[in-house]
Amino acid sequence: MPLVSLDQKNSRVQFGAFEVDNKILFEFFNKVPATDRDEQLHKALYIGVLALMEDRLSSFLSRTANELGTELESLKLIFDMKKELFYRSAVKGVLAEADIADFLSEFFNRQKLADRIELTGDRAGAIRRNKTGDIVCHLAGDSGKRIAIECKFDKSIRLGDIQTKDVFTKKADTAWSQLLEAQANREGQAGIIVFDASLVDNSILATVQDLKFLPGIGLIAIIDSQKGDYRNLAIAYMLARDIALNAKTLELDTDVLKIIVNRLIKDARDMALVKHLVNANIDNMKQILAQIEKGILLAEFNQRYLIKFLAEGTLTKDDMLVFYAGEEIKERFRLVEREISDLCS
């Protein structure tokens, strides 16, 4: 019998014999499938215990109690705690899987994909006692095609190119081995391994940079979770999806496939860069337009007082004060600034 259940009528969470009336808890568990709620509760308890063990949290609370409102304090606490826990080896894997699953879920909705996400990192797959393959994406509903995704936020993982592999050394996880293992263990037709820019070996970062396709092996994507940048994962997923859905049983010319996929990667990244440049240029043009408008307002203002001075031969103290402060210009510019801000938004 499951430990966690929901009272939909009263929006309450039930933990066995206990019942909790908490909106945040209810909304969280309401988004989680019933079969996964107990697992999520165990993860939440573990993360919560680690947070309570962190002495700096108590000092943070006492320091900010009189400075921040309750809501802002809670948000800042959650952000700082998440950032702190992110770098703890015991927890960052769990956070990585959850964040990536959340991103993919939103991505599927935006792209109107019928794909389904399954978190599998806590249980064995086709290989006995093997849990490699943190996320399995079931393509187009129940097509039977799968993408296995492994999340490795770990600087100790090397690339593991077969050309440099020494089979006589002690076995160690590599990007190559984890890609192959994840697909075999989760019976996937394609695989992706995801690294974080702040937690990846320099050799992988130098070789992959953003995104790399390894024919017959899978795709490597480097994201920046702390900045919320998952663009490389989105590109990798759509490429892996096309490969999984459209690959036939006949033997493929991997050299040709590599050329095509690498061109697709380049074009997708170029388009993402163009979008970034366009947005940056829009912001720059708005700033330039604002400076021009300031100059026009100042020229009109200064001209008016010059004409007044030439006509009267002097300016009163009141005139000098108004001329010096320029408050009139500030008020007029606020209206113009709003109009500029509304452009292209």
C-alpha cells in the first residue's frame, strides 16, 4: 500500500496515518504519478535532513528575519540551499535528474510531442543490478522506441574514446561507457549523456564544447543548469529522437550519418546564436534610441532657456534652479522610456 496519498477534495496530503494541509506539498505531489510519490518522499526527506544539518541555514534565518518578508526569505533560502546541495556528490545526481526531467516535460509540451518521461535512476534495468540510465523517454506514446539519458554531474568522468582506452587498467566510468551501458540497460535505440558546465572534466569540455555526436555511441550534451540553459539538451534530444524513430534495421553508413548529424548540430546552434544576437541587438537598439530621445529632450529644454535668457538678459534664481535640476525632462523621458520598452516585446 502506498505511503503517500492525496485528498483531492480538501487539497491535503496524507502520509499513512498523518494528514498535512500544505499547499506547496499538495501541488508538488499532485504533479507526481501515484506510483512515484513514495520515492519522491524519500528523496525529499533525505535532502531535508542534509539541509537541517547545515549550520549556516540557522544563521541565515536569524540574520534575515528582520530584513526580508516571509515570502522573499523563503525563496532566497530555497535558492541558496539548492545551490549548496547541488555541489554535494550525494545529492547533485538526484537534483540533476529532476531538473532535466522537468525541462524535458516542458519542452515536450512546447513542441507538442507525445513522448513520455520515466525516471529510472533508482532501479535496475535489463542488466542485472545495473542502474545506469537515469531517464528513459518513451517516444510517440507507445511506439516502443526509447531514448536513454544518463546525467553525469561529475568531474571525475573522462571522455573514454576507444582509441585511447587501455583495457588492462582498472575499470572506470567514461562518457563512452555510460552511453553504451545506458542504452543496453534501458533497451534504448538512442542515448544521450548530459554534463553540467560547472561539473565536467576539462578534457570533455575541450572536446565536446557544447554538443557532440558519436556515431554508434550516442550524443554528449553540456548544459548550464545554474543559468537555466538547456539548449544543447533540446538539440540533442530532437536529433536522438529522429535517429531512434527513423533508423531501419539495415546497416547504415555511419560516416555519412556523422556528416549529416554534425551539419544539423551546427545549423541548430547557429540558429540559437542568431536568436541570442537578435535579442541582444534589440536591447542595444533600445539603449541607443533612449540616448537619442534624451538628446532631443535636452536640446529642446536648453534652447527654451537660452531664448529666455537672450530675451530677458538674465535668468531668475527660480529659473536657474529649474534649469539646473531638469526635473521636467525626467518626467517627459519616463513616458518616452515606456514607449521604447514596449517595442518588440
